[in-house]
Amino acid sequence: MPFDAGFKVSRRFVLSALAVPIATYAAPAREGTLLVGQSAPLSGAMAPTMVGVLAGQQMAIDEANRSGGIHGRRLELVMLDDGFDPARTLENARTLVEQRQVVALFGSVGTTQTAALLPYVAEKKVPLISAYTGSPALRTKHNPFFFTTQASYADELVRMVRNLKSVQSTRIAVVYQNNEFGKLLLPVAEKVIAAEGCEVTVARPLEVSGGDAVAVAQAVAASRPQAVVMIVAGPAVVAYVKANRAHAGVPIYTFSLSVGSAILKALGEDARGLAVSRATPYPWRATTALARTFAQQMAAAGKPVDYDHFAGYINGRVLVEGLRAAGKNPTPAGVAKAMEKMGRLDLGGYAFEFSPENHHGSNFVEITVVGPNGNFMR
């Protein structure tokens, strides 16, 4: 089977997989409904990686609505497809804010896509809560209307490299995606590796399609590394992991966004041994109220617990709490102020910290390894 066979997907497939009603901007809001907007890749190569995440978000929203909504108002997520195109992401945001008059934007997907939104949300004074990207470049300049819920990629890189150093793997190759995501993170990776007293043996770009994966893996092997840090997302992950196993044979460390349920399925047994930094807590640990509640939600939905749904569920819970803190009749500016004033937000054993000076609520990272049957081990 070609490496990308599992990634040919339509918007219809994604929506049916979510099994939740997704509104479009043409649909009228019900009276008293509180609208939040999201632009996401419901079609294209990145769509399969988001199916579980988007379903997890909706679980949190449905849970809030069953409990009386936001001060008695039903919460509705209005989602538009951007096909992972930054221009469409911005166009969708304009539609959501200026036509649908959403009270907040939520869960942008991708580094370039989120970067396209940041000037717009600052101009319109509409908060963007949560982004499915940890790019440090997006956090360099303070934006009063941008709030994140997960650690940055720089935090993940530090944890990866320190873990490698602890096992005496100091010669590290870097494989980075040949797009803005990879190019922005390459110098960060090089800086972290040097700061930790390790060596970059080679840094090689990988095409977004993954079509040059074999050549890249061969170049990596020639540099004689002890491990690879892979800065790659989407279908190219599958291509490179398989090529690395065949031609380089050294451990791969990669990011939380790189290895979701769709990637695991496509890799099969080739996923075994992958080290993955996680910016979401281990969802199978039933010792926290958050994990127990999530497990109950997944059981009720007839789905197995996984990281994808858990990440979306946590972000949905943060959104709900931010809206509740804004009062009975929230405005976009009021939601932003409520997020800033939230302080410590404990969802039940997993906490965030927000303030006027700190809009990045978490720096949690831990390393997991893919074991037999695609199970994650800590």
C-alpha cells in the first residue's frame, strides 16, 4: 500500500467520522445560542490527523451543553473547512467574525495558518483560544488576543534532547519538513542541541509529500548519528519512519503533532520504538478526575481512549471555562479579559496558568514510546 493511501480523504468523510453536527456560516443560529468559530482542515492531506481531535473538542462542548450550557445558553461550534490553506483560514475567520459574529475563535490548525490569524484577531479584538501548533515564532511577540493551551515546540525539543543526552545519544541528525513549519524549527533544534552539549551530524529537508524519504534516510545514515530528531507532520511522517527503519536504523524522536491515531494506523508495526514528546498528559492514567471523566465520555461514545481525542477534549474544556468566566452575555473583548484573569485553571488534576502577562497556559511535556500494537508507554 502506498504510504499516503490512508490520507486521501474528503470533507464528507471527516464530518461523518466526527459524528457530530458541524454548522456552517449559512445556517442561522438558534435564539440564545453562543457561537464560537473554528477554521480547520476538513479536507486534504492533514484532515485525517484532526478527526479525533475535532471529535474530542465536540465531546467537551456537548458535555457543557448537557450541564446547562454557558450560563443557560447553548454553546455551538461553527466550523469551516480551510483545506490547510492559510488564505482560506483567514477568509474563514472573516466570515466567522464579521458575518456570524462569533464571540471567539478557537483551535486554529497549523503554524502558517495561525500566523495568518494573529494580526486579524488583534485588529478585531476577538480572542483566539487554543492553536494546534506549538511554534515558538508565534509566541515571540505578545498578542493580547491569542491564548495557547499546550507547550511550545521549543519545550518539546528541550525534553527530547535532554532525554537523548541522558542515554548517551549525543550525535543527533535533524530531519525537517521543507515548509515553513520545518524551516522555522530547524534553527531552534540546532540551538537546543548545541546548548545541551550535543552535536548535529546532518540537517536534511524532507519534502511535504515524503517522496524523497529514502534519499534523506540514506544521507542521515551516512552521517552516523545515534538518533534522529524528526520535525515533520502529516503523511511524510509515514514515509520517513519507514525509510529510516530500512536505511538508518537509529531511534527517532518526534513531536506530539506528528504521531496521532491516523499515523499510527498507517505505520503499523513500523511505529514501534518511536519516541514521541507529548504536550498532553497520558490519557490512560485514571488517577486524575480529568482522565476518569474523559474515559467515561469515550466509553459512552464507544471509542477507545487516545491522545487525539484527549487533546481536543482538554482544549474544549479550556474554551468552556473561559466563556463561563466571561459572564452571562460575553463579548469578544470580555472573553479575552476573562482568559487573562483566570489565573490557575485546574481541570481535575491537570492545571493551566493564565494572566495578563502570560497567555500560554501550559509548558507540560513528557516523552512516550510506541510499544506493541501501537500502545504508548511512558
